[in-house]
Amino acid sequence: MEEQLKEIRRQLKKELDKNRYQHTTGVMYTASCLAMRYGSDMRKAMLAGLLHDCAKCMPGEKLLHLCRKQKIPIRDVERENPFLLHAKLGAYLAKTTYGVLDEEILHAIEVHTTGAPAMNLLDKIIFVSDYIEPNRDRAPNLTEIRTLAFERLDRAVFQILHDTMHYLNQKRGSIDSRTNETYQYYKELFNQ
């Protein structure tokens, strides 16, 4: 696994811009810390964290083209906002380009942007790590969420979703139905 991580890091350093690569390694290390905290497989968390944005630096048209070519379903909101496809295509590339066959890792990559109702532990670790990694500095309530992440992971997931929905509603843009479904699931979980 160590050799696999080193090789993937070498490849990603060529594929991603400097800031995205720095973010990616930040997510990988944050995911490993959360995995240790919650008793999850640290190597799976590191691999999912490292590959979560492997398709992020592709332009929208390329994301759409590759998804069509690989018959990856594209929803209307993704057609309007192709950057959302980087998670689905990232899972596909993790499997086909980087040789990741573990379905749990692939699922965590696929849902790291929108989340999913009833996420498993690895899904939540990657979802939260993507939001709180050390290079992030603009999200509201970031200090509180970073603390929550290591105390009450589900509560951190809910707070991220709450803040994301608030941001998207203010922006008045399209809201992915998966994000809304995930928010409603965790909102009900906390009786909010």
C-alpha cells in the first residue's frame, strides 16, 4: 500500500495544479487522522483522500465528454454544473487508471461532494476531511467544525451540510438533489 500511495502521489503531482495537489495531500492526512480517531482503516482513508479530486482539474466539457463516453449517468444539475461530475468520474478513474478495486474507497470518492444519506464511516471521513483539511480557510464555522470532526463525526457532517445549504440558498444557484437528501437525512437524525 505504501508503494501504491507513493506512485499515485507522483502521478497526481503531474495531473493536478499546485493548489489542488496541496489540498489533496491535506485531505489524505486529515482522513488518516480521522480514521485513527474513529477506528477506520487508515490506509483506505488515505487512498480515498488522495484520489478524491483526481478528476477535479478537468474542464467542464471534458468531464461531460468522459462521463458520456464511459456511460456514467449525468443528471440535469450536473449538466448545468459539470464540476459536480468530478466525484463520479474520480471514482471511475480511481478504478481504471489508479487500480483501486475496493468498492468502499470508490464509494467514498463518489459521494465526497454531495454526501449521501446514511453514509458509512469512510464516506463521512472523506466528506469531512475535504471540508476541514488544513489548507481550507474560508468556510464559515470552520474552527467549530474541525473540533466537532474529532468529537462527534455525524454532527460535523450535519454542520457542513447545514452551512453548505445556507451558502447555496443565498447564492440562488442549483442545489444538487443528493446534497438536499443528505441534508434532510442528517437534519432528521439530529431533530433539527
